Amino acid sequence: MASPYECFEVSVEDSIAHLQLSRPDKANSLTRAFWSELPEAVGELSRSGKVRAMVISAQGKVFCGGLDMQMFSTAKEFHATCPEEREVLQANLERMQDALNALERARFPVIAAIQGACLGGGFDLVSACDLCFASESAKFRIEETNVGMMADLGVLQRLQRLIPAGVARYLALTGDTLDAAEAYRLGLLAKIFPTNEALLEGAFAAARRIAERPPVAINGIKRAMLYSRDHGVYESLQHTVLLQSAILSGQDILRSVGARATGVSPQFADLIELQRTF
């Protein structure tokens, strides 16, 4: 059965989703369709309540070469000559940004598994994920700088919160390449693996470990940490008080403690499915 999406394939098994970039012959570059399909796919998985973690990987030797350059030659708004055309550019950039924001809004953690080059829009994508793993072949570059433009889809805003701000500024201003070993040392990568095969095994092992935890607690952890990233300590603590008061489950705690004592894997309820409209 053909994939309903142009740039990626999606599957779900044992509560773990796998979104795989699927244009290896085009360096998994991101076409115009990607920016509407990604939030649609992630939103559907999130609303279901049945997905507890997601892995994003890619086919071929390159994780993502960035935006499909045909977008720049065929889209009129990239050559805007009047205020009305620039308004369209603004609206489309906001839509593209919001597509990557969908990864942060998802009710489950998202793990990027990166092999080979991760450039331009691909770097924007992985910076919006909750965890980044990579093989030793991985390399990262804010490619927009090298093609005469400013990155505008999130990497400038997110990267300086993932690695030292001075290093993020250096990468953004020079367009220099960050290799996997240095990305791990700086904290961009949570884990690094010797081969692409080991990378996928490691990413799915982490996803399975997350999926064994109570989904409502995992969702709360993700929300609390994202909120804290963008707010002060005391404001974030108050947010945590309100969030914990809403989601704390004594039964989940007892199940978790009991499982540690008996060695039997606990069973936790899925999140409740969300309807598209009220």
C-alpha cells in the first residue's frame, strides 16, 4: 500500500510510532507538501491517545538535506515584489514553523534518530524533538547561512537552549559543520552509536522504555520541561504545582512501585482520545 504522505512513511507498533523520511534519492529533502503533512500526521497520532513515543528516522545515507530547493524556484512568495506577496510569505513561514511546533505539542515524546547529514530544515526539525540520538556519521549544519539567508524555522531559537549559546551563535553565523562527537559533547545528542543499525535499536529501546511508563506522567514531564524552557524558575514551579495537581495518579504510583518489587511489567491506561472538534 502506497504511503499517503509525500516525504515520509508512518507506522505504529506496540504504542510506538515510527515516522521515517522516505526520499533517500533526494537526500530526504522537505517538499512543500511536508509542511502540511507533518502536523496532520503527528496530530492524528497525538489525538489517538494510543501512541506513547515516536521515533523519527530516515531512509538512506542522509537524514535530511534541508528544504527541497525547487520550493525557492517555483514559489512566487520567495521572490515577492510587493507587500501583498510578502504577506503571503509571512503566512507561509508561520505555517511551516507551526508544522515543527506540532512535535512539541504532541502528547508523547519524540526521539530523532539521525544518521549522515542533517542540514537546514532537517536541523530545525530535530531541534524541536524531545531527544536526539545519532550515529557516528551524523553531522549538523545551519545551511541557510551558506545559501544567503537567515534560518527561520526554529533552529536559531531552540539550538541556543540545547547547547551553549555562544556555540549556537558561532554555528549560525558561520554555517560551520558540527560533527556527531562534538554534538554529543555539547549536549545536543543524548546518545551516540557506532552504526546506523545500532542507532535505530537504541532509539526504539528508549521509546519502549518511555512507553512502559504511565502516559499521563510522561506527558506531564514533557509539558513541564517545555514550559520551564520558556519561563523563569518560580513561574515554572507554580506551573508544575498546577499541572501535578491535575495529573497525579496514586494508582499509577502504586503500580510502578509494585512492579519494581515483583519484576512484573505494570500496565497503564492510554491517554483518552481527543476529538477534532467539541
